[in-house]
Amino acid sequence: MTKKFLLLIILTISITSFSQAQSWRKSKKEAEVAYAEGDYETAAQKYMEAYSRKRKKEELTYEAGEIYYTLRDYRQAVEAYRPIKDKNDEYPLVGLKFARCLKQDGQYARAQQEFEKFMENYTGDGKAILEDIINVEIQGCQLGLEAPAQANRDVEIILPGDGINSDKQDFAAFPVSENELYYSSDQGDRARIYYTKRNNNVWQKGEAPRNFPVIQSGHFANGTMAPDGSRFYFTVCSDTGAPWNDVKTRCEIFVTKRVGAVWSQPERLPDYINLEGVTATHPNVIHQRGQEIIYFASNREGGRGGMDLWYIARDLGIDDNDFTFPVNLGPVVNTLGDEITPFYNMEDQTLYFSSNGQASIGGFDVFKTTGDEVSWSQAVNMGMPVNSSADDYFYILNPARTGGFMTSNRVFGGQKSTTTQEDIFEFAVGGRRVVVKGNVYDRETGDIVNNISVALYQSFDDGRESELIRRDFSEGNYSFEILPGRNFRVEVSAYGYEAGSYRFAANDPENYTYGQPIFLQVEGNDEGNVIPSPEPPSPEPSSPEPVNPDPTPTTPIIDPNDNSGNIIAPAPNTPTAPYTARSRDPRDNSEYQTTAPRLNGTYYKVQLAAVGTYKAERFGNVASLGRIDTELILSRNLTRVLLADYYSLEEARGIVQQAKANGYSGAYVVEYKDGERYGKIK
């Protein structure tokens, strides 16, 4: 009997192991098929799925990271690279990519740490060059930390409607009048040029330009019109099946000429401009001193590295394509990185371009420099809100308006939630000034509270916050200029009072002023000052619930013969002394202090709220749903309140629904592994 039982166990283990092997191999195969078909997002997901089933196969998570990196899904790339971020010998420069993704996700402090760690441990070739690159990246992180407080309040960024933007890549806007625009998009089977008009301040659905020549193959995009309207320059880029719209895609510059009401068949510019095997792209044309000058980007030999900016010129008196040999704009503009999307404004002799080789708060930032040809001033970063932690380029002024257009893959308030697609943004200079202001009162007496300290935070959808500015006010009122289309939190403190706080979204285009009065509670008063809104209802006095029916922490029982770490059941344990931990979720990585027991394996908690002052009785109406844990966020003086512990996701989600029914509308599930917080489960 014993032998039969042992044989059954061995057979079960063998079948399970075989099944798991087949499972990860199947996911890997599906990833390879999806990638070959151009479905890169699915390919990355399948690689991650395969890795979750076969952790020893780290090349699977690397492949996922590479795809997410290409797709500019910074957060997913961070998670995919995380297990291998220190293995640069096996996966070259993976630590550098990991740090860059953190930076482009706006996690500047953590990105700086990872850049420094990568450089300290790197032993490969080209360390001197890498040190220069990483020093620039670290400068960019520091710039990113300072940028929100120094943002130009005279610039307002606007996301036009779906007349221009689609769910694909939309880019390279070129205005030909106040209300007429050429732009590029790959919303069809390939990238092509579109034309749109603005009627009653609404952009109409883009369509192919009338009488524009037919392009038989390749992507044609990045258009620019000569000042006299006689020529239209654009690029034709190779269609290799891989993601095409990056600096590695080979493109060539073409021109079509206006003949009456139609455009001529496109002509490729000469071979010495469109060199074999290299890229020439992003043309911008001006007329100056009797010449037609084209600024463009190319990775041809003779540059400083990567993509550089160049210019060519031809005499306006002759209708041919006899341009001068390309001239590099020089080391003041060009760097070891990439410089792209030039735009030259004749009025103030200013060249606007994007670079990832100068100190930037994102990947590509917009810079400006004055001069012409090869004589330029030191380039200046345009700062926020023109630049963001994402990629920003194709900056161009609208000569008929005080403002212009740019392209970015940034997240934008509630209108754009992903960095995987680029959209065309419009900006206005000297537009509306938006402010948040309010008065501060004593809750008991109603008197004004003077000598206050007020902090303004920008809030993000994943729960992260960034302090923009902190200022003292001698009188009991405050006022800050803010940028529209963002979420904020105001926090007020004063001597002898508990801090007060509220949140708001500056997303009403008709509203120029936000804010609300704050009533501060004297320290030590039992009422406290709870931050979440709405406040959960108190329990009915006729049937009070116990605050914590079982204050004794628990720890799980683990099967000693099971190496998976799966939890079988909870068992009593002695109380845990307070300890400090940090979440493993990069979007929620603040240090916190807690007394919650550290359990083995994967388990879940339900977060109810984050409060300024924790009062146990306020959460009595849900105490019967589980043990109440608290996590004091040390950097923000906020306390997370959670229900614990649940050993299946289904059970935790059921608790969320019960918590919401009891007034906690923002409740959500948090994953923990081996005692470490891994963040919110969507």
C-alpha cells in the first residue's frame, strides 16, 4: 500500500512538472509567433507569462523587457528588467536600460540611484564613454526633480481632439496657416501624411491631401512646406515589419513640387544626401539670403554619434535639386546621443530641436539655440510643461498664433493614460493662468489660522506623488499657480495643529481657480483630521463592531514537503515588533513602518484608506472582515489602513466589495510576497 501511494506521488509530481514545462514552452512559442506577426504587446505579455512559469529562464523576461523598452511602456519594462538588472555581463547594458525606464516613468530619485549603481559595478568596454553618458543622465534626473516647481506657467499644453489624434502614432505636425495643418500618422496600414482644417475651434477628421502624389511603398511622413508653398519635402522610410518610427529606421528625403493645382511625382534628393545604408529624415526648410536651406537629422559619417543635425542649401533662382554637400551643425548642438526634429524660426533666429544626449528630464527633450548654419549659442532645455518624463519632439511654432505644436508620448491627465503611443499636442503661450487658493481656519473657533506652511503635490493615477513647492504664509490664506490637466493635493500645517489636506483635479477648461477652505484641528483633539474622501460611515451605535476581534497576528502553515511556498492555512503567532519596510512596487516605493506579521508565500490585503491621523474606531464597521493592519508612510506622515490577510485573490476581491458597501469606495487589493508589499492589483 505504501509503495503504491509513493508511486502515485512520484507520478503526480512528474505529470505536474511535465505540464509546467509544456505550459511555459507554449507561452514562449506564442510570444515568438506574436512577435513575427508584429503584435509586440502580446509578444511581451506571453514572454512574461512564460517567465512566470519558468523563473530559471531569465532570457524570457529579458525578451519581454526589450519589447516593452521598444514600445516605450516604461513601467512594464521596469518590471521585466528588474530580475536581471544587475546581470550586465549576460544582458549587456540592461542595468542602464532599467535606470532609463525609471527616469522616463518620472521616478527620478530611484533612477539616479540605479544609474550610479550601474556605473559603479560596470566592468565592460567603453566605461569612459558610459561615464559621460550616465553623468548626463544623472543631471537629467536632478533637473527632473526641480522641473515641476520651475515650470513655465505662461505655456498651456492642450491635447486636440480625435480629428488629429488616433489610437496609433500621430506626429510631425506642420501648420500652413492658423487653421490648416499637415501631420503624419500610422493609423492605416502604414505611416502617411494627412491634412486637416480647424472649424469653430475643432479640428476636422484628417484626410489625404488633395492632389498629393501616390507613394507606392514604404512609410511617408515628416512633411515640411517651403515658405513660398512651391515645394513640399518629406521622408520615405523602409517598411521592415519591425517597429519603424524610431531613430534606427532608415529614411530618405524626397520632394514634390507644386505644378498649378497638383503636386509632381516625388523626387528623391541626390545620393550624397541620401547615402546608402544611413538615414536622412526630419527635414525643415527655410528661405534665407537667397537660398533654400534644409535642416535635417542623419546618422551619416562625420557626426558626433547617433543622429546629428545637418544642413544643406541651394540657390532659389534655379528650380533643381542641386544642394550643397551636407554640413554638420557642430558640437554645441550635436552630442554623443541623438539630435532630431529640427525647426528653425526665422523671426528670432532660433533653432528648436530634440535631444537625448543633453541633460533631459525625459528621453528626448526639446532644446533651443540661437544662430545659424554652424554658429550656435549654448542649447537651453525648454523645461516643463513643454518637456516631460516621456519623449518630446517635433516642436514647431504656428506663425499665425502665439503657440504651436509638438509630439509627445506623455501621459496627459485623464485624456491620455499610456506612453506607448505618441500624439500631437498644441501649446499656447501667454494663455490662461490657473491658480489654487484658499483660507485656513481653526475647526473649533472658526478663526483664521496664521503662520501656515502649505505644500502642493502633483498626484498620479498609480498613487505616487511629487512635491512641487512648499511655502510659508504669514496670513491665513495661500495661493499657487498650477498647470491645468493635472491632479493635485494641498497639505497645510501650522504649529499646534494637525495637518489638513485635500485633493482636486484641475481638468475643467472653463475653470481658472481651484481650492477650498481647510479647517485645522488642534493637536490632541479626538476628532482628528482624516484625509480620504468620502469619509466612511461610523458603525451604528446599537450594534457596535469590535475594533479588532483578534489582535494576535497570524502566520501561515507551510507544508514542509512542498517547495512551492504555497500557504495551506493560517496559524496563531506572537505579535510582531514594529519594523520598517519598503514596497517592491516602483510606483509605490515609500518606506513604511508596521507591526504586521511577515508571512511566507503570496497573500493579499485590502487597503481601505490613507489617513493623516489613524483612529481605530473609525474603521470598526469593517473590523469583522479581517485583522486591521496599519503602515505609516514615513516620508508623507500618512498611515495606510488595511484588512488582512487573504490567501486567494478571489477572497480579497470579495472583501473589497464588502468594504465598498461599507463606505470605503477607494478600497483595493494589495499583493504581498514573503512579507514584502508588491503593490496594487488592478
